[in-house]
Amino acid sequence: MKIKYIKNIPLFSIFFLCNILNSSIVMAEGSIEALQQRANLAYEQMMKAKYKAEMAEMEKTDAEKALQRVKKSLERAEQESETVRKKSEAADSALKQAEQKWNEASDALAHEWKRSRNK
């Protein structure tokens, strides 16, 4: 019987070791699942952050384009304002010259008219 009992010890040891390994594998699988879930969550968060970054970049690009359009519009308005100011100054100058010529012509006419009446 001692021989049978001694033969059973290695089998029992093997069975015991298999149970320990099996429970270790089950625990490892549980930690692998937890790691997988954390990795999946981190991936989802990364993809959300990537999407937000892409949207922010598109908004930035749109805002920069809008700013450029406004700057060009302002530049055109400033140029138009300068052109109109120059036209206004030219028109004022022309008006003053026309008034001066009219005054001179009126004075000459009045002078001639008085002279012709006095004759």
C-alpha cells in the first residue's frame, strides 16, 4: 500500500498544481479583461479627443478665413473711402474755382453794365 500511496502523491501534487494554475489563469483572464476594458475606454476617449481637435482645427481655419475676408473688406472700404475723399476734395476745389470764375464774371458784367449805363 505504501507504494500505491507514494504513486498517488505525485498525482495529487499535479492535481493541486493544476488547480493553482487554473485559478491563476482565471485571475489573469480577469485582469486581462479589466486591462482590455481600460484600453477600450482609453481608445474611445482618444478618438473623442481626436474628433474634438479636428473640429477645433476646422473652426480655427474657418475663423481665420473669415478674418481674412473681413480684413480684405476693410482694406477695400479704406481704399474706397480714400478715393471718395480725394474726389470730394477735387469737387470742393472745382466748386471754389467755379465760384471764383462766376464772381469774376459777375463783377465784370456788373462793371460793364454800369459803364454802359453811364454812357
